[in-house]
Amino acid sequence: AQKITQTQPGMFVQEKEAVTLDCTYDTSDPSYGLFWYKQPSSGEMIFLIYQGSYDQQNATEGRYSLNFQKARKSANLVISASQLGDSAMYFCAMREGLQNYGQNFVFGPGTRLSVLP
Amino acid sequence: ETGVTQSPTHLIKTRGQQVTLRCSSQSGHNTVSWYQQALGQGPQFIFQYYREEENGRGNFPPRFSGLQFPNYSSELNVNALELDDSALYLCASKPQDGYNYGYTFGSGTRLTVV
């Protein structure tokens, strides 16, 4: 079964507008972390934002915020004031358990975001 | 500037051959993971090394193997290459005391098997 679902293969947004990228996840572990990564054409995975399952508040990092709805198992990424440089693939990922030993990322299929001038 | 360097950046091999991909991490990064990213998909976990020992493995056959060295470098070896092994291979590393999200990814090696 898919642990991470990203239902939007591609998204378009006008420069300076906000955009929401959807992510739903599935886990029975009460302790987990949710991540968003940006992958430009160069291939490098760039960490954007992290949300722990026990965090009470939604994470924010500059123009990025994570809309965490635990009961719905949803962790949507909101990018405010989009810039042309935001055009890239965006991946939602999860790590189960808060112990690092042997725990790996599970990635979703990604959403390609295109920012229009 | 990324603290994780992968080499080579691109590679073309013939089916049945063997390949070694390399990753050089920042000093102190004693946890390294390798991922396979097929075209148009998200990365898939291959395995993880901690202090030179494998401590986690994904659903990949034994012909995928790895090594981690004391100088914070690591290798991914793939034997008997198949066409489906064509992908971007990413390594990610973090320090021992790094937070859960403290992984730094390299830019990857794009392997093409013909």
C-alpha cells in the first residue's frame, strides 16, 4: 500500500501567488516525521520543511509552511509568493519512528510545480 | 553548496556489467543512505550504513551492495546490471547527533544501462 500519496502530478502557479501541494500519508506508528523536499533539474534533494507527529503547531520556514492535519493524515505544503526559481519537483516524505536507527525515508511520487511569469 | 559529493555524475554501462558509485560526505557524517530514483518517480530506499555497518535495507536484491569507510566516504556497488537499474542514484548523509531531518543529499549519479 502507498504510504505517501501526492495526487497532483503537475501544478501551475502564477508568479507571486501562493500554491498548495497536497500530501496524504499512511502509518500506524504514532511517532513519525513528515518532510518536504525540492528537487530541481540538477537532481539534488533540497530539504524545505519538517513536521514531527507530536508537534502542536504547523511548521513554517520562510515562504514555506506545512498544513498538518493529523486526523486526516494530511501534510500539505504551502508556498507563498511563488518565485520563478520555485519551479521544480516537490516530494513529500515520511520517516516512521523518532529513532534514527535503520529508519529510512519513504517518498511520494512527487508534484512538478511550474511557476509562470 | 552541498556537503555531499557524488561521482561520477553520469555513467553508461552495458547490461551484465558491474558498477561502483561513490559518495563523499561531510566530516562527522557517519550515517549514509542510498536511494534509487527511476525516471518520473520518487526515490526508493536501497540501504543505510552507520559506522561502516549496514543497519537498514529496502526491497533490493543482494546484487546491490555497499561499503562505508572511516573517512566518511561510501560506495554503492551493483552487479549483473539490468536495464531497469537505469536511474538516478542519490546518497544522503547526516551526523550521528543530527536531528531526524538533518540529512544532506548529493546531486546523484545518473546511471544508464544499455
